[in-house]
Amino acid sequence: MQNFTPLDHIETGELDLEERQALRRVAGLSTELQDVTEVEYRQLRLERVVLVGVWTSGTAEDAENSLLELKLLAETAGSEVLEGLIQRRPKADPATYIGAGKALELRDIVEASGADTVIADGELTPAQLRELEEVVKVKVVDRTMLILDIFAQHAKSREGKAQVELAQLQYLMPRLRGWGGNLSRQVGGRSSNGVGVGGRGPGETKIELDRRRIRERMAKLRRQIAGMSTAREVTRHRRKSREVPAVAIAGYTNAGKSSLLNRITGAGVLVEDALFATLDPTVRRSRTADGRLFTIADTVGFVRHLPHQLVEAFRSTLEEVADADLILHVVDGSHPDPEGQLAAVREVFGTIEGALDVPELVVINKADAADQEVLDRIARRERDSVVVSAHTGAGIPELLELLESRLPRLDHEVRLLVPYDRGDLISRAHEEGEVVSVEHVEDGTILHAWVLSSLYSELERVAKPVERV
């Protein structure tokens, strides 16, 4: 074993065989909690874990950043990180993920540190999970299982809980394990509805019964989610029919999306320095400086290698992004790898039909904690971007100006006499358009405003031009 040091200037192909096969510690990953209240919101008991990753491509810095993110995920789930280990390999071992010899080394480290769990920085196959557990003699959790656990802890709404449970069951199904014939369920006699002598057999094994129950539960959850997504579709259709522009805040987890929503709208959404603090989408209304109404939605955060089960389960929620008129793509400017965050989020966008076609404005957040050189580098690469700090408010006026310029314009000016019995149109003009003036006269209300096409058509049918009065 040896201390892990960055190898920024060493190309992957130059590493010798011994270097490639080494299992090396990553310094600075140990969690030291001074106060248990730091994790009091977590539902699981604090576990002592060792992290292990396989570095197959990219630089040493990329491998370190991936394991650092795994550490943050583990802490968010309520774990105490004792060690972080990386093995350099061309690809993960098909049997034990890190190779048989290195798995034995890992077992020794687990025993010496007193860990009760190993977390792998990747999605393990059922065989890898089983074989690695056999060697290290403690519970093994992979990255996907960890993320699903965090989502389960943080989901609050009925829809969010159903989506997470469906994703967990999709992950669990191929990983069910049975332990021999003692789990067979015999049928026969009165309990088998009349099947007696000659009708008895091995019956349904425990694992088969579990699989059937899981399939039935998944079918029920899909029906529930479909019903809830229909209600969401109706709401979105209503917003579109009224031509209220929609903005979606999207980005990497813990990039400051909820803080930005609060800064723009004063929504009072939960803000927490934790991964996946927001799982249930929040939609708020706001107005531009010239009075135009728009909606702004805070969406679930993304992460590298987001489990495909979650993408499928949260598809109805992620569709808020595809239906938007503008995406505010928030990136953490103080993160060690902001470009990696941008790429990971855009990879998820690619799985959502229509999301890549929506105009995107990159919001480089946490400017108060970021290095100026990094901010300048991102701004040069992302021409359509703005630097802000949701914490201090710096850059927010510039962001609002850009947002206002990107939203659909109010392209119809009206100066009409609206009958008093159509006060609903006056209300819509206030709500959806930009009202210049309102004057009440004997025959109705003289409205001078800028409105969208749908309201303009309706006003033309029931109102009279002021010049004719």
C-alpha cells in the first residue's frame, strides 16, 4: 500500500504493470464528524465505510474527483468514510470488480479499520456484488444502490416516493438471491385448494415468490405514476394554453439551484448543503422587470452516472426541462471539475426527448467561493453564460436582464374598451401581460396593455377600439 498522489503529467499508457495493478489510498477522504446533529436528518444509522474505485480512463485527477463525489454521496446517506482506495486497471474485473488479489487486500483494510460496509464507485453486476461480499466479509454497496438510498431518504411527495420505490425495485429485481431448496414453498392438502395426494410438488420458491410480488408492486407503481404524470401534463398544458413562458432551473446536484430560485422569486424552498436536497420539483411564478409573468421550476439535481432506473422513474418530472422555453443550467464554479458537471448534466438532457432543443443559459454559481481563473475559463468556453452568487446576490441583476431578453415577447399592443361583464380579461391582462394603464368609464374599462396572441384574439372579439367610443 502507498499514499496516492496526483499523476497529472503521466499519460495513462506510460504506467507500468505494477502501477496499474496497485490499490492505492486517496488522501483526505476520511470523515470526522464532531457533532452527531450534523446528520440528524438522516434516517439510517451511521455506517463506517471504505470506498473503492476502479480507474480505467482519464487522468488521476478525474479518478480522485469521482471518488471525492462518492465520499459526499456516502456522507449524505449517513456514513462515516474511513478510507478511499483506487485501483488502476484497463477495465473492472468481471468477478470481483477490483481483482481477486486486490479484493483480499481490501478485506485486510476493512478488518484493520473496523469498517462494516464497502462502497464501490460503479454499478456492480449481481455476480460481482456477491463475489466481493464473499471475499471482504462485510456488506458491499455500489454507487447506484447508494444514490437510490439517498433518494429514498429525501423524497417527500407521494409522486417522489413512488418514483424512488419503482427505481429501487427495478434495481433489486435481478439482484435477489436464494439460499438453497429450504426456501421452497410446498403446496398440498386443504391449504392448496383441494390439491392433495399426487398434486404436491416443489411449489413456488421463496425467490420466485419475491420476484412475483416485486413485479406486481412495480406494475401498481407504474399505474400510480402514470396517473400523477397525467395531472402534471394537464397543469403544463394549462400553462402553455395561457402562453405563460416557462423557465426550468437544471444542473448538477448541490450546484445551488434552490438558492437561485429563492433569490429570483423569494420562494422559500428548502436549501441544504447536501446532495439531492431537492427531489420534488417546485414551480413558482415570477415577473420580469417590465411586468411579464413567467413560471420557473426547480428540478432534481443530476450526478455523474445517474442510475438509468432513476432517469426512467423520474421521467415525468424531468419533462419540466423539455417543456421549458429556457433552461437555466446552473454549475458550481467552486467545484474541482465544473466542466465535468456540465457534461454530465447534458448527457442526461440527451435522454429526455426535446431537452437539447431548448435554449440554454449557463449560470456559473458560487462566484463568492470560486477562483477567478476558473470562472473566466468557464465563461470563455460557455459563451452564453453569466457569473452569479445566489448566496450574496452578485450577478443576479445581470441574470434577470438576460432572462428577460430570452423569454417570448409580448407582441400585441391593445387600447380597447372592455365591457364590465368581462372583467376576467382585465385580470388576465394583469396576470399574463404588461398593463400600461386602466381607466374606468361609464361603458366599461379602457385597457392599454401589451399582451400575448391568445389574449389579443379574445379581446378583439369582445372589446371595442377606444377611437370608436
